[in-house]
Amino acid sequence: MPKLSSEVLKDLKKKIYSPLYLLYGDEPYYIDKVSDYIEENALSPADRSFNQFIFFGKDLTIPALLSHAKRFPMMAERQLILVKEAQGLQGIEQKEMQVALENYAKNPLSSTILVLVFKAGADERKTWVKAFDKAGVMMPSKKMYDNKIPDWILEYCHESGLKISRKAIEMLCENVGNDLKRLASEIDKIMLNLRADEEINAQVVEKFVGISKEYNYFEFQKAIINRDILRANQIVNFFGANPKDNPLAPIVILLYNFFSKVLLTHATPDKSERNLAVVLGVNPFFTKDYALAIRNYNLSKVVQIIGDIKKLDLKSKGIESGTLTDGEALREVTFRILH
């Protein structure tokens, strides 16, 4: 039965190792966390020279892999074979090679730890995958939904003994996105520069994550929500003057995602914080923003805005672009949003 990364890590930290690991999915953060832990801890430094083998799938055939797996360790309790990007294993799509993997999985060598790391999905219907699950550890790692990211940031900080403000969480979400590996890296970087009793607040994020204090996507969305004409235009002018650092496409996505949820908020009878969080698929942190937006933008205005954003999207893709620069096109749509 597939396991969560937390369950797998818990066993590994107790030095409970399985002869087989199949790590797969579209969220590399947890896959890398588990595979890195195994690589760094399964063998002692003295045993690694002759008993630790790290391969990339594209460089390895399945018969060669199984030949390595079936050998006994040299002067050690066990050996580690870790295959990165195992979806590229030569012959992995061939039936007879899958049968060979299945046969090994049915009777794996107890002194071998074989780890296959797929940076993609694995077909759980295939018999070789089922055999790995039965005899070893199968760990899927799915991309985290955006509405779960704030809680993930909060939990990551708490596990590290850090306090973090709501605005700092929002800024990390807006400016880093749902890339867990990068989020962890940015938080770790902040941690190195904080005193033991210091909180991660907006100023700290601005300083160490490299976000412009005044002109960034987070501040732009905030100005739009508040219908702050002066502030929004200041930020748009900054974006237009710095197009390489502020490309149009991410701004279009931000505006479309936001106003699509504003439209849904208008259409939702129960506008309680709890219900909106469920309906919109956002963290409760952000429901106040949508409650404010529907006060500042009525339903017909939101429909008009979404139409304007769709035209801006075509412009960002080079369709119906006309003579306007990206900065000018964004300035025009911002004017139509705010007036």
C-alpha cells in the first residue's frame, strides 16, 4: 500500500530499511527528501566506496540494473543502488523487462537496497509496480494544491522553531509560488539570517527573498483589491520599465485566477469564511481578500474585467498584439479594471 513521505522518513530515521523503494510523482520535494536521506544514511561513509551505486536511468539497462542488485555487498551488511530519473531506464516500456523487474521484486536480495526514483507518474496497474509495493515501499508524491501552500509554509516554519506572520506567508505564496523545494530553500536562507527569537515578517521576506519592497505582484494584487488607483499605476509603471524582471504572462495568470475567484464569490450564497475557503479552494487566510473584492467590484464589472484579461492573455502570447508594448497593454487593462 502506498505510503506518505512522513511515514517513510519515520522508518528510515529508525534505521528500518526496505529492500525496494519506488518513489514517483510530479512533486520532487518529497521524492528528493527521501532519496537524499537514503543516499546519505543507508551506508556508513566507510562502506560507500564499494557498495553505493548512483545511476541515471538513461545510462542503464534493466538487465544491468538487476545484475547490480543481485550481487552481494563487499565487506558490509548491505549495498545501495539508487537510480535517479528511473523513468528513463532503457527498456522500461518493454514487457519482458517489466517481467524481469517483477520477478526480482518477488524475491529481492535482502542485503540490497534498490531505490527507483521516477520524476513522473508510475502506472500502479502494472504488475511490476504492484510487486514493488508488496515487497517494498511505494511512495507517490503529488503536486500540492495552491490552497494548501500557506499551511505547508506555516508547518515548515514551526518544525524549524520559527514564527512567521500572515503577510510573510502571503508574500512567499505570491512571489515564490507552489514550488516546495524553492520555498524550503528561501525559508532556510531566511533562517540563517535571523536571530533565534526573531519572527519572519514582511520586511524579512523583502530583504532576504529579493522581492522589491514596493513593486511586486503581491503589492499589485493588493492595490487592485483595494481599488487603489495611484498605487496600482505606480506598480504598473515600474513593471513596464522593467519588463525582463516582470514579464506579462505571470501577471495575466495572477489577474485571471484572482478575478475568476471573485466571480465565484459573487455567485456563492454562503459567504462565510469557512464556506468560501472550500468553494474557492483557497486557504482561509485569503477569504477576506475576496470578501473585500466583491464590495469593490460588482458582478457586471467582474465579468467585464475577465473579458479584458482574456484579451491581455492573447497579447502576452503574441496574438492580436498590435503596436502596444506589454507595459502599455497592462497599463490599459489596469485602467479598465480600476475605472
